[in-house]
Amino acid sequence: MRIHRAWLVAAAGFIALLAAAAIRATFGVLMEPLMMEFGWSHGAISTAASVNLVVFGLSAPFAASLTERFGLTKVVAIALGAIALAAALLTQATQLWQLYVIWGVLAGAATGAVAPVLAATVANRWFVARRGLVVGMLTAANSTGQLIFLPLMAHLTTHGDWRWTMAVVGGAAVLALVVVLAALRDRPEDHGLVPYGGTAADIAQSTRRPALQVLREVARDRVFLVLVGSFFICGATTVGLIAVHLMPAAHDHGIPAGTAAGMMALMGILDIAGTTGSGWLTDRYPARRLLVIYYSGRGLSLVILPFALDSRGPVLTAFTIFYGLDWIATVPPTVALVTQRFGRETGLVAFGWIFAGHQLGGAAAAWSAGAIRDASGTYDGVFLVSGVLCFGAALLLAATRIRPRAAATAPPPPLAQPA
């Protein structure tokens, strides 16, 4: 049996997302070495992470439009080259402003072009069957990449110069670039194919409009605002809080860097199963109900995290396992809901803006958690507040009914005329 080319395209996208995420793994690993070498504070370094997340998030809505104009392969290839360049430049950075420009702006824009929008684009163009599964798989790569590189990076920073971690980032980007040029393709119809599990009727003609135009159309939509708000909390409690600050928090509780990196790596491995499984579930169960479960469980895990760091042992292991499974499992059902609400093409760009909210939440958490740690000497309060916010997101989604926009906004039937 021949393998449909859609699966090769998905595999190339998986590798690109995995490699692009490596540079974000450096946030947690390099915080302590940078503080020791340059005397910078938690807050100062967290600001660089915040800039990265803001630029990353704001790049996502425009990545879809750039992909439409220049092609998926070109955009992803240029982004991977920019990541390799940023890794090389970071080894020469000695001033905070250089950290902000290279780590924040350049790396943020490059990784934003290889964002979950890529996952949604590949899934919607190349798949009819197994679409939710593919979104889950590719989304897992985007978040897992920054976690599975952590043990090697932690080893390099513990036993040598932190600059060697940039060699890992640059090497991963270059290898991914080779794979992308060899296997990633824009559309099935360009190669005389139909999407996996579909027919010629499923080949979508491009009707995508500019990102800002789509934003103007959906900005006041109630469902869009709910999804942006919940995804803001999702980003705040994952890429902004745990990815940036869990390792420093573990250090505060006397947990060695290697052990903390191992926890993060285990989360990354479990995230592949959790997010891919979430895609499988999204193909079979109501997406809104899944999101309520995911946010409720995440809130509970964050509330108990301070106790887990103190007690270690089975409680910390349980936290690591659950959080890894739940890390970014919210993406497949969120993509399903925005597509249900706005349709396939408009939904892709609308999801880009929702994802921007995710990264802005991450930026807010990355900066505020660092500032609170400098002021109070502990992260415990940040973890508790974050858990409460997750419960709020679950309640917000539980109270929202989501229908296709046309059905939700259809005018009422005219009144019968009197005889």
C-alpha cells in the first residue's frame, strides 16, 4: 500500500515545529546561568521571554496570509533559517538590549511563522479524515520540542558554557530546514492529489482575506471573545508560567537543575500522547466539553504545585504526568470550535488571532511571575492565582453555547400578515 503524501507533509511539519520550538526551551534553562554571568534579575530575563511571546503571538495571524501569498514551504524555510541565525547571534550577546532584540524580536518572529497555524493549515489543506488527530499531533510537536531538548541543554549549562545550547538550537533548525525543503508541500492539488480521506470536491479554493480584515469581522463575536479569553489563560499557565519559571521555582525548592529538566522532558514526552489523544477525542466528542475538563484539571494541578515542589516524591511525579498530558491538549478542540463557528478558511485566520491571545497571556505571565518572584522571593502565589484562572476559563466555556455563525446570526422569520 502506498502512503498518501499527506502523511509525509504532516511528518515534515512535525519536524519543523519540533525544531522551531527548541529555542523557546532555552528560557528556563538559561535564566540561572545568565543571572550568574551578567547579574541580570529574574524580571529582566523574563522580559526578554515576554517580548518573544508577544512577537510570536502577533506573528501568527499574519503567518497564514504570508503562507497564502508566498507558499508554505518558503515561509517555513525562511523562518527556520532565521532561528539558526538567532541561535548564532545569541552566543555573542552581552547586553540586555541585545537579548531583547535577538531572543525577543528575531526569534519570536521566526517561531511565530512556524506556529500552530501551520498545524491548522496542513490539517485543513491535506486532510479530510483524521483532521483532529493531525492537528493534535502537530500541535504536540510545537510545544513538545521545547521540552524534550531540555535534558541535553541542562547538561550543557551545568557542565560547560551555556552558549553550547545555541549549537543544539541551530543544529536542529538546519536539519529541519533540509527536511522541509525535501518533503513539505503547499497543497495537494498542486501535485494532482486530493486530501487524505477526501475527494476532488474537498479541495478548498482559497478565499482567505487579510488578517486585519478577518479581525474586524470577528472581533465583536461572543464566541471569538470567549475563545480568546480562555486561550489567554492557557498561554499564561503553560508557555508563560511553566515553560519559563518551573525550573527556577524548582531551584528555589532545592531541586537540582538536572532533575527539573528531567521533569520538563517527561512532560514533553507525555504531551505528544496527550495532545495527539486530544485530537483523537475531538474527532469523537464535543470539543467544548473537553475544554471544560482540561482547564478544570489544569487548575487543580497548579493549586497543588507548591505542595508538590515541597514534598517531591509521588505528588510531584503525579503533577508532572498530568501536566504533561494536559500541556497543550486545548488546541485541537479550540481549532474545532473556531472552525465550527467561522468555517474552514476564515477559521484559520481567526485561530491565528486566538493564538495571539494565547501568546499574549504567556507574555503577561512570564513577565509578572518574574517580577513577583523578585519582590516576594517565591512563586507559590503565582501558581495559586494561575490555578484559579484556569477554573475561571472552565466556567466561561461551560456557560457558552457555540453554533455556526450563520445559524447563530440568522434573522428571525417574518411575522405572518393578518388576514
